[in-house]
Amino acid sequence: MNMAKFADDCCDMRGLLGFLILFLLSKKNMHGQEIADEIAKRRGDKPSPGTIYPALKGLREAGFLKEDKVGKTITYSLTPRGKKALSIAKKRFTKTFLGVFP
């Protein structure tokens, strides 16, 4: 697989934060605090704004997210490119972790 092509079409899987954000936004559009709250439900600890917002910025700059601003609230949603990235990431995650759980 051409890794440069993969990097252009999929989120950064190293820390899985990008993957998790894309997954959450595939369920519904959310603002940053909602995303942090949903991650806290799954991981047990809430990521700081210094973790969430740079990740959102990176995903937006990669073309995976779009922002809709109403007043001071920014709601994030997946772009078509983000949906494709999530699809690729799900396949890669499954291939990587399929045998991890009994």
C-alpha cells in the first residue's frame, strides 16, 4: 500500500484520537465539548481542550471535517472526505485489532 496515499486519505491512527473523533461525528454533529464528553464516557477520563481542539483543527485542515459556527458555538461534521477516511480507518482498525480480544 502506498503510505503517502494512505496518509492523504485517512486520519492519523497513531493515538486513535482522530479515529474516535471521526467515529463520533459519524453518529451526529457535535461541538468540541460534546466530543470531549463522549470520549470521557468511553475512556473514563476527559481529554483537555488542549488535546481536543488541536485534533479537530488537524482533521479540519486535512479536509475531514467542516465547521458550522452559530454565535460562539462551532459544530463539527464530517465531509465526504472524512466519511471516506473513517471507512478506511475502520478497515485498518479491524485488521490491526481483530485478534486482540478473545
